[in-house]
Amino acid sequence: MQSKKGSLIYEGKAKRIFSVQGDDSLVWMEFKDSLTAFNALKKAEMDDKGIINRDIATFIFKYLAKNNIATHWLESLGDRDMVCKKVEIIPLEVVVRNTLAGSTAKKFAFEEGTTLKKPLVEFYYKKDELNDPFISDDQILAFDICDSKDILENLKQQALQVNELLFNLFDKINIKLIDFKLEFGKDPAGNIILSDEISPDSCRLWDKTTNEKMDKDRFRRDLGGVIEAYKGILDRLTKVKEEVL
């Protein structure tokens, strides 16, 4: 029996979260056409953005699941929806950087595009009113944001595994994975699984040949061609679907 959308639980910047009729263990995610930057200080609506991001996120979740990464994704329905396991989100953004770009490059006075010797994993506290500040391991534990050091190590390990898989996937389509953000949640059994979404909203993706930006930086920096870039990522992924899925 196909899942049916229930009542609205929460509306975020890029998605609406609904209950699933008759099953409290699931949630229904609807991808919006909204695009935001700088903690929603900059906003826009772009036709079909939610549809494209849903399809990219679906592709990536399927790819990760095939490679033994546990995620909350269960099925995609309609044009812009997916049904997922209900999890308790850990209030940390886990960021993996392969190459320095954006505010981090500026902060430390590195040239944008500087490749790191090895991937860097960072944590940011999920608090919109605080602009999601960087937070250290010791601060996370001191403030009881996370239950134990073992959980932090689990998050780092999973993030690095995802990084390796995504790096290889995007390499196949001539895209360089610069950096990306992940979110994790605990399922009812206490397992920590990958949640939220992975899309050009949450990744920096550069064409390997031209260094053209094909992610949300096109919106942040007023470069134009946002939807064309997002669709370009989806089109490239679709071409390797039989190979990787």
C-alpha cells in the first residue's frame, strides 16, 4: 500500500515535513522551490528546483545505500516528495571539505580552490538564530549537544565514508566535490543514520574542466543559471545510472 501524506509537522527553508497517515515511524518530505542563502537573509523562488533536488537526492541516497551507507530514505513519490524513516535529528551539521572555498578560504586567507592534503571534517551547531556557528568536539560534549565522544567519532567516520563514495561518483561525471554538509539522526533502535538531503543546495560542485560552479554558490554570488546548473548535475548523474545503481 502506497504511503499517504498526513498533516504538516514542520516547514523549513527548503522542505516541508509531514506525517504519514497510519504510520508514526515515517515522515513525508516535500522539496520546495525555495532557495535561500546566508541563513535565509537572501531568498528566491525558482521553478522546478524542488523537483530537481528531490531527484538528485534520491539518486544519491540509492547510490549510498547500494554501498552500505544507512540512510533515512525509503521511497520517492510524485514529482517532489519522498518518504523517509522518522529520526531524531542530531543538532549538528557535519561538513566535509576536500578543497577550500567560500568563507573558510577567506577566513584563513587561502586562495579559493586550494586542495587539502586530506579531507577535513568540521561540526556546526544547528541553530538558525545563532547562524549555525562552528563548534569544537569539546564544546559539543561540554554543552551536552551530543551524548558521547563515540557518537562524534561515528559521525566523522560515516562522513568520511560518504565523502569517498561521493567523490568517486562525481568524478565519474567530471565534477569535483569541493565540500558538502551532512545531517544525521537516530532511529528508534538508536542507530545513527544519514538524514536530510544531499543536493547542490548542500554541496559545492565544480566542473573539473572549467571550474564552473554548479551549486548554490551560483545563487549566493549572483552568477545566474542556477536551475540550469542543478539540472546539469542531474543530467550527468542520469547518464551513469546503470553503472552506479
